Amino acid sequence: HITRIASHSSHRKMIAATLLAAAVLSIHPIGLRICKNSVCRKAGSADTLDSLFALAAASDQANSNQNGGVALATLQEAFAASRVQACGCLGGCGSGPNVVTTDGGPSDVFHDVYKPSSCAALLDHVGVTVPEAAQ
């Protein structure tokens, strides 16, 4: 019986984490899309995507909410996933990795995005504040 209660409690926490992730995803539109097509992939877009995701997870916004019993890592991951996403070709092949903003304003395509400072600047451009220590 004790095992069943513990299992039920962890199941509830998993459901709460899933609902929290869904809520975060619905509140925050995708802010950046990173081309994962072949030319950009060869230029390092996977590393750019990883950097943007990690910086978004370390952002002030991802760490400012009361987590209500949900693991902070779950909240950070949900926030990062709500702001950073892979996509197909954005044009400008040969100038990649290419990133486009999709924050509701005019879409801007940025080329040759691979340095952490460039990634942090792009996140700032879409309203995600990355602490200087994380850069």
C-alpha cells in the first residue's frame, strides 16, 4: 500500500509537470527558430540550438516562477522549449547557422549565429534575459 501511495504521488507530480509545461508553452510563443537543414547543420546549427536552449533555460524568466513542487529543471526545460525550436531552411544557405525571430513582430533572419554572445543577444532581442554569468 505504501508503494502505491508513493507511486500515486509521483504520478501526480508528473501530471503537474506536464500541465505546467503546457501552460508555459501556451503563454510564451516561440521566439527563435534555428535552421537544421543540411548546409546549416554542417555549419554547426545543432550547437547553436543547444546553446540557445541552454541559455534560455538559464534565463531570468525561466528561473523566476514559483515551481509549486515541480522540479526547477522541468520548468526551465519547458520555458526553453517555448522559446527555442528547430526549423527547416531559412534561405541564406552558406551563411549559417541561420536563426529567425518569431516573436510576433516582423521576422528577422540572422546569419552566422554560433557564438554564445550572439545567442545571448538574440534571446535578449526576443525578450529573454540571460544573466551575464551564464554567457
